[in-house]
Amino acid sequence: MSELYFDSSYLTSWTTALEDKFTQNGQHYVVLKETAFYPHGGGQPCDGGTIDGIPVLDVSRVDGRIWHQMPSLPEQEPGVELYCEIDWQRRFDHMQQHSGQHLLSATCLEVLNAPTLSFHLGEQECTIDIDIADLEPARLQAVERQVNTYVYRNLPIRAYSVDEAQLATMTLVKPPSVTGRIRIVEIEGIEYNACGGTHVSRTGELGMIKLYKAEKNKGHMRIYFRCGWRVLDDYTESLAINDAMAGRFNTGRKDIIARFDKWTEEQRQQRDELERLRRENDEFVMQQLLSQVGTGTTYSLVQYEWASRSLQDVQRMANLLMEQGEDMVILLSSADERKVVLAQQGHPDLKCGTFFKQHLASFGGKGGGNDRMAQAGFESLEQLREFVQFAQGQLRGEGKA
């Protein structure tokens, strides 16, 4: 089997013989006499495209052969010629990111004396982990400027195979893990790297390399970056967001941060004012509830239903009432959320969680809690009100449950 991507990363279509087709574990696979589909490996994802018009879902190397996974098998039998086509947009993106990683790693070694430990090429962004404990923003920016200097110099990138004798004359980034003839990717004047991936032919094709951030990862530093079209797509998206924010704040792009800071301060002042008004309202409501309480045998019973209150609001009011230091049982509910809260202060005979556990299921309710407070929800308002009426009767009738 001939691997055409070794000869040229720019080959996008070819015709070749079907060598084998089979189904394994419910998945369909094709093996070709010649393939330009790059399989997973070396941190680079596989290519996509079509074989005989059928999409290629995945490409992997198994026992020395390249398996092309497809949703269905071609009708042709082995030996018949098939037309194959690479998804060029995906291929070129991988070429840009992988070549960009080589150049970035070489620059990190030059500027920071930090070799690359690992590389990940993701759908959205790429990362390299470099052998350095910390990386200040200024040094990261220095790496970015230097690596883009190499991009703009439009240096040649060549891929070729060498034997062991030729290999001995080269200074590689790291020793190859295989023997025999070794494929070298050379960035002229920068580095020699043993690599089987697909690459651009000149650094200028990378367009730009943008470093987004660096963070600590297991004692090393991880750099997030994008190359080429990904940088342009990200800039276009960022520009649209900036323009939308500028329009929302009725200001220019350069003044967005200042305007946003002012808006944030205004929001903080409004939240403070709302919190003050909420506390005043809670105090007023609490006094109203206390003035209308019913009496059980040994304690006050506070019961009320709000048309529209959140469970958090109801719980807060129950806690506020219990802080008054009186012996009381509190039964508060919210109609729109179909929630109820039962709480008690200074009443050892009533255990709220146990009361709910004993009676909720009869009314279709679900919930629980502890001895002092419990909460529950119901599927319908009718069920909620039936439970509240039942609980009132129990609590007023005996003073315990």
C-alpha cells in the first residue's frame, strides 16, 4: 500500500484500486492500494473526504494497513478503480496547525530554552506543553512576535526521507522512535524534525500564529494557540462581538472597557438598593404575618400562600420568622412554583422532615428536610393546597405530628 500524503500534502484527488472491503464489529472499512488519507497519529487527526462518493468517517492504521471507515461499503469488488477525494478545507487546516506547532515549538526552544513535551490538535484550538515552570505574559508575547517573524520570512518547509547515515549528520529536535528510513520535516534554518504528518510548503502559508494564553499544567506550561484561517475566523468573531458591545453601549470599540466598568458600577449600586428594599419589604411582610397568626395548643402557627414567590424567598422568610425567638410553626407556600416550606422554632414535638416523609406521598408531593425545616414540591396547585389544608388541620388540632 502506497501512502501518497508522504509525497505531497497538496494531493486532493486520485484514482486507485480497491484492495479490500469488510465489516468488523458493525463498522464498515475499505483498504485502498494507494491512499492520501492521513490516519490518526503524531497528535494530528485524520483526514476526511469521500471514496466513490461515500463519506470517509475515520482513518486509522491497523497492522500496517490503513483502514478507511465508511457508513456503507462500495458496490465494487476488490481490484476495481475508485475515485477518492480529500476534504481540502480540513486537510489544509491540519497542515497549518501542525506546521505552526513545529515553528512554535522551535521558537519556544530558541527564546525560552523550553523543549516541547506534547502537542494536541483540537477542532477549535491547539496546545503544546513545554518544559518550563512558569511563563510571564511578556515572555509569551516575545515568543509570539518571534514566531510570526518566521512566518513573515516565508521560509521553505520541506519533507523528505533519509537513511541512518544521512540522519547522523542532522541535529533533530528529538531522536526518532523508529529505525530505517526516517521522514524529516525541515523548516529552513530553523529545525529538523522526524515527523510523518502533513505540512505546508512555506511558513508564509501559516498566515499568522496567535498565542491565546499560557497556564500551568502538571509542573509545566501549556500554551494555547491557533494558526492560519482559525486566527482569521476568531478575529472575525471577536470583531463582531466588539461591534455589538460598542453598539449596545453606544460607544467606540476602544471605550468599551471603560463603559462596561461604569455599567458594572451602576449595576452594583442598583443591586445594593434592591437588597435594601428587599430587607425593608421582608421586615414589613414578617410583621404582617406575625399580626395574623393562628394559635395551636402551645405555639403560634404562621401560614400564608404567595401567588408568586421563589422557593428561596419563601425559605428566607421562614428563617426570618424563626429568628424572632418565639415558639412557632411556619407553613409558607408559593402558588406559581407549587412549593411549600414547613419550619418550627422551639417546638421539640414537631420534626418537619419526618412530618413530610409521613404525609407528602398521599398528596403527590416530593421533598424532605431536617427537624427544623423541610421543603416540598407538587405537580399541581390543587395538590399543594390540599396538603397545606391537611397540614393546618394536623398542626392546629394537636400541636404536634
